[in-house]
Amino acid sequence: MKKFLAISLFSFGLMANASEQLPIIQTKYNADPAPMVHNDTIFLYTSHDEDDAHGYGFKMQDWLLYSSTDMVNWTEHGAVASLKDFSWVNKDNGAWAIQVVERNGKFYMYCPIHGNGIGVLVADSPYGPFKDPIGKPLVWQKEHWDDIDPTVMIDDDGQAYMYWGNPNLYYVRLNDDMISYSGDIHKFDSAPEHYQEGPWLYKRGDLYYLAFASTCCPEGIGYAMSNRPTGPWESKGYIMRPTERTRGNHPGIADYKGKTYVFGHSYDILRLETPDHHERRSVNAAEMEYNADGTIKEVPYWKDIELKQIEPFNPFRKVEAETMAWGFGLKTRPCGARNMIVTNIDNGEYICLRGVDFGKKGAKKFLASVASTKNGSRIKVRIDSKDGAVIGILPVDSTGSDNSYSLLSCKLEKVKGVHDLYFTFEGDGDDLFNFDYWELK
């Protein structure tokens, strides 16, 4: 499969700065994006599509975290929670769409366990570790399997609301502790037009918005508006129309650095590997704008738009290798506590970072922490494209084992200003080395 991935990549002529906007994560299949802004960073929590015995169903066991400060270069932080964090769950599948919200310095993750209701986890940091504070479901209507896809909003008066449901729509008023609720579960007599699942509740000014996966299948992203957090909801059409170019979608919406972004998912990375349909999804993002009356301007399909970088990327610091705008064909895995590495690096593959600021003086040296059992590999440092000018070559020989890391360095030709930065990997065959972090000096 790895050889096919590499062939697909080069035959497609794909680059991170191409006119097509492809999914923002390529090293894992992920879905159900849930953005959260904290301090200067946007955190993106996702579900995780994994291989199953047949290779096409929903196999979902944990939840992943990515972060960015510029919307195009994303750092993976691995799995931050899983079904194993719930002692009352005895299953190895069903980790569906979550949302994380912050309140009073705590981070609350609302997790549907398909067929076992909705649980809640809490952490002191957006990176976790997340723990179960109640040891039971927060909501579980055992007479059906509607209890999926929770979304939580804290209103200006401090009252928090949780919505969820497929095919029906429900809500409760959460208590201040965010791990219990008061009153009854409210079921809407009818959901907004085209409502399918995946609600996303938020407020802008005096208006309330409920975005959702709409119609099926294919699914678009629809939305409704209200003057109250509990409705009634008036359908307003689509944020993104259904299209045969993808079967599913799932909204997450966040304001970040003066702009609004809508996240969803597609099968566009899967399409680079096979024309066959499997439930292997990838997260996308796009800027979203409002009309004067508060309605939302329709967003074209993900591949028909450009996701613009908010600010240049600073390379003069320790940068995790799993930070990238594009890395199709590569894989990542944990290595130690709260650390990830790039692995399965094959000859011809590469990492791209967009909009890297070399400054007025440029960089003199490239450093990389790598581990390998092979000799004769190398990292070529290029600018502007994967075939662009080579400004440095770092030889990578055996470090003794693929877990024994060495910090290697090479000189760089002087480059000034902002450029896309590429690390192209060369060597004999597959699995050349593992890549932990890098830095320019």
C-alpha cells in the first residue's frame, strides 16, 4: 500500500500550495471536527477512522487532537482520550463525534459512545489527560440509539446547553458543574428542515445558530437560526450544499483571529488511494462569512476554495516533525509521554510547511532529531516546491536503532523572507528513519 500511496502522490502532481484545497490532515483518517480556541491557538479535536476486519466500516476507538496558530500548518498531538477512559464502557468501537468546551479553567469533553449514551470527561489542559468525573453516562436514553453527536454552548448569562441526536433532536440545560443537568430532556417535535445529525450550537451577537449535517446521502452542512438558545429554529438553507463529490459532512465552527471558520470532513484523501468507498474520512476547513442580516454566505465545496494562512510560520524554535501543511503517505505514532514522531518515511515522500518566515537574515543551520537503522538516507531542505531549490542536505545514517535519536545538523544556504519549506526524503527503499523534531538556526 505504501508504494501505491507514493505513486498516487506523484502521478497526481499534488502539492500543498496547489489551487485545490485538500484536507488539512493527511497522516491519519479523522472525522467529526470539533474546533476550540484557547489563548492564541486553535485546537481541533476529531474522531478517528481506523482499519477494521473488512476495511470499510466505522471502526472508532479514540479521539485525536491537532493544533495550529495559522490555520494551514497543523501539529498532531495524538489520541487524547479513548473508550478506555470510561470504566462503564465495555466495547471497542463507537467513539463518535465529540465537542470540547472550556469553563473556569477546566476542559470538558462530551463523548458519544454509540449505543451507550453520552459521557463526559474533564481535564486541566486542552491536551489532557481527560478523566471521567461521574463514572456513568451523562445522558442515556436506552429505548433508542439517538444519543450521538453532542454539542455544548455556554450562553452569556452562564447557562450551558447540550444539544444532540440522530434522527431526532434533543437538548438539556447543563448545571454550572458541566457534568450534570437540571430538568427534563427536551425533544423537539420536529428538527429543522434537512436535519440529519451532528448539531453544532453557537451564538453570534444576539442570534443563535444550529449547524448540522443535512440530508443523507450525500450530506451537506445546513443551518438554522433562532432568537433563543432553545428555539424554535428557522431553517436557513445550506452552509455547504450536498454534493456527490462526498458522502458525508459534519460541521464545527469557530471564530479565530478575526475570521470565522467552518470545518467538516470529506473522502478526498481516500480518493487518492482508491475509487472504492470506505468509511475513511479526512477533516477540511474553510473561511465562512455572514451577510448583513446574520445569515451565512454559502461556502463552495472544500476543493473549490483556498484556505489562506493567517500569519507566517516561525521556524527558529523546536518544531515537532508532525507539524505540517502536507504529508500524504507519511504516518505518525506516539513516542514517549505526550510526544509524536513521523514514521514510515519512504524514498520520495516529503513534508511541506507553508509560509515559513526566514526573516531578514535567513538561517545558517538545519537541525533534526532522527533515529534509523539504515545508512545513506538524507533530508533535502528545499524552498517553494517539492522540486524547488535545495538549500541544505542532511545525511542520515544509522543511529543504532529506530528508537535511538540523534540530533544532526547541516549548513543552509542563505534564504530571506517567507517561503514554503519542504523536507524531501531520499534513501534506499521504505522506512528510512523516524523523525522527531527540527529547528532552524
